[in-house]
Amino acid sequence: MIVFIFTAFLVIFFFDMSQAQDVQQPAPFKGKRAILDGDIPLWTDPTALDRRLLRIKEAGFNVYMPTVWQGRGTVWPSRYADWDTKLATHSKTNFDPLHHLIQKAHALGIEVHPWFTVTLRQEDIFPELATPGTPARAFDVHNQAFHELITNLVGEVVATYDVDGINLDYVRAIDLCFNQTCKADYSSRYGRDINRDAALLKIVPGMAGPLVEYQKSAVTAMVRSISENIRAIKPNILISADVFVGHAPLNQGQDSVSWVNSGLVDVLLRMDYFRRLNIESMEATRSELHNPDAQSFLISNMSNPEELGARKDNFARDGSWLADTISMVLDRWPETGIAVYFYKYLTDEQVQALKRGPFRSSNTSPVPPENVRAN
């Protein structure tokens, strides 16, 4: 009887402890107000950069996510790849825009989370990693050599620069792979024909065999490689991933809830670029997460295709919509922070609306990445 009571006590004790640990998990993106910047020729120019940083500081942002890899090369002098094609005329010996950016941003109290569009391939580089049959404008996510390349590139930035976080975008397959290596690999692993299963995926997804798992396993293996390398260099650095939470097409291989629940990434930035955010999907995903506040919104300050009407070009949304939308998110989920895509469409009207609205008390600093607990 005594043994039974003691055993029951231990079970209750450790259950309570595990529950307490769940409750005490930090909100990794709390207090962070991030903006992404995809214009490499501009942010790498010192004069343009100074203006950018001052404007985002004025608006109340405290995290800057500049694109450093868009599948065209790098924006730092790398051992693993040539310059981004938009910087091809620069020398690697006297030009380091990423170092300059970090110094300037930190002087203003702004965190820097370099933005990698992981599998996107915008120029004809590393052709051996995108052989015929690989999805258009993509690297082959099933190729181990590509995993090693992107892991080395991200790790080089983490090891070399005083970055506060890493943002991973295009963390997906982009489409199915039909190159010869993928066909042979799929047949060897599953004893099935990838062309046949691809046809089934379009008609009856449930009969597509292991094709969805094939995509997920490749993307997750890539994420694990990147994450484990980052953690080995700087264990507590914040890793965010831009994802289609809850509605990623099956061919993409995104398993983002599992990534954050297993500690491979710290934050899911759910890409929701519609004027009306999908609140229901946000809540549904929160219920699947060990730490519900590990999911944040990545909203857009520019038009969606459905808003264009007769117009051909994207336009900046009005400042009141941006301020009201951010206020709604932060009022409803105060622990999650917010991210905005992207700087190119940040108008002066938007800056003023943010200053008067949700970012008016923006003197507080974001939670430092040291507070993030790696599982």
C-alpha cells in the first residue's frame, strides 16, 4: 500500500512538473516588431541603409530581416558561393554590407535576423543541385549536397556575424521532383512510380502512396540540418520560419507544426497576406502547438492580387488598415509579436499610423534571444 501511494505521488508530481514547464515556456517572439526587406541593391548601399534603419526605427519596428540569400548568391563574402548577381561587381576583400548593416542596426537598438529564401533558385547557379526535372526556380530539396550547401551558408552567417536570429523562407519543396535521381530514389525507397503517384495526388490525394511523406521527409531533413548546425554554433539564437500553417499544399513538404514542437525552429511566422486575416486557422494551429505563442502572424503591407482590380502593379495598403490589423493581432495574442512583409511598401502614412497606433509605446526593447529555450 505504501509503495502504491508513493508511486502515485511520483506520477502526480512529475505530471504537475511537466504541466508547469508547459505553462512557463517563453513566448519567443514576444515584443518583437519585425519588418522584412527584399531589396538587396538598396539595403547594401550605405546611404540607403541609413535612411531605411531610421525610418523603421521611427515607425517602431525593432527587428530588421534583410534578405541575404535569394538563390542568386550571397550578400556577404562567402567561402561557399559567389556574390549575389546584383552585387557581382563588388570585391570580396573590401566590401561586407552585412557587417556594416549589423553595426548600424545595433547602434539604433534594432535586432538583425538575416532572411534566407532557402530553396528558391532565381539564377542559374549550382546547376548540379537543380538538374532537369527539378521544380522550376528551385533547388532539389531531396539532394543531400544542397542540404550541405544551405546548411553551410546559414552556419557561416551565424558563426561570422553578431546576428540576433535567422529567418528561413521558402522552407519547402516548391513542387514535386521528377529528375532522374528523384525517380530512382523514390522507386528504391517505396517500390512505386513517382509519376503515377503524382497523378494520383492531383485526383485522389489519399491514394498517392508515400509521396507526401517523401516530400515531408526531405524538407524536414533539410530543416534539421540547418537547425542543428545553428544550435551547435549559437545554441540560443532565435530561428523563425515563414510558412503556410494549416493550408500548405501537399506537394510542398511543410511539416511546420512538428518543426516547432520538436525544437527545430522557435517561431512559425504564418504568411497571411489577405486583408482579412484567417483568425480561425490561427486558433486551430495554436491548439496543436506545445507552446501556442510560438506562432506569429506575418502580414503584408502591400496589395494582394485580389485587390488589384484593373491595376497591374501592387500598391501599398493604407496606414489605418496596417495599424488596425496589427492592433487586433497584438490585442488578441499579446505574447506573439508581429512581422510585416515588406519594407518596399512602407509608406510615410503607414509609419505615422504605426507611431500613433500599435507601436506608440515602442521604447521597450524586444525580448533578447537568450531567453529562447532550445528543446
